[in-house]
Amino acid sequence: MITKNYLTFDGNLLTFNDVRLYFPTAVINSDNDAFFYPHVCAIYRSEGLTDEYGNEVFTGLYYGDCAYEVNTNGSTRLQGLTFQADSFLLIPSTDVLFKTNDMVMIETENGRMISATVEQFETVTETGIEGTTLWLKQAE
């Protein structure tokens, strides 16, 4: 199990930055290269689940190692008074069925929390380069 700030785990219920995520299967530490996957992320979706107090519990799709990157090819745009750049997430998993608008929460190495939604995704299963890329939108 990856142990980070903002995290509690009880059976199949994981709380990550105050978001309660229900995982139907066990969450495991993938032990990937910390250089290539320096961040920890949770990817989840709403399916209308609530706890005994009426608080929404999201269905967890993935929790573990990831790499959050901001596009450096110069494609920035002015939105309001700030410049915005496209961002994407790399994860070592190839067996999750993601959907557009799945929610993402990322903890960077300095403890910064970033939330976003999935805009598009692509999974590669070729040996040696397997993994999934998720292009993100509305990152905060």
C-alpha cells in the first residue's frame, strides 16, 4: 500500500484528500519506478453511492503511481487573466476501463493536490511501453 498524506484506508474504502472512494477490489502498491512515476493519483467516478450519513462515495477505478505532466510544446492559451496549458497523466495500468469525465486527483511530490477530469485516454499494451495516458481538462 502506498502511504501518503491525505490518505486513510479501511477495507475497500479509501479516503484521499477528503474524497471517499469505494474500490470493489483490493488496492495494491505497484512498486513502479519513482523516477518515472513520481506522483500518486486516484481516478474515480460517481455512480450515486452514499454512506450511512448521506455523503457521496465515489467508485474508485485506480489508485497508485502516476506521472502528472503539463504539455511543454508551447500550446498555452489565455483564459481569463491566467495562461492555461494542456496536462496529461501517465499510469502503469492497462486493465481499467476509463470513461470521458472520470475524475482525477493527483498528489505531487511537494504535497500539492491537483483535481481534473478525463478528456481522452489511450492504453498501450505493447511489452516494454505498456500503460495508459489520460489527457486531462479543468485541472485545478
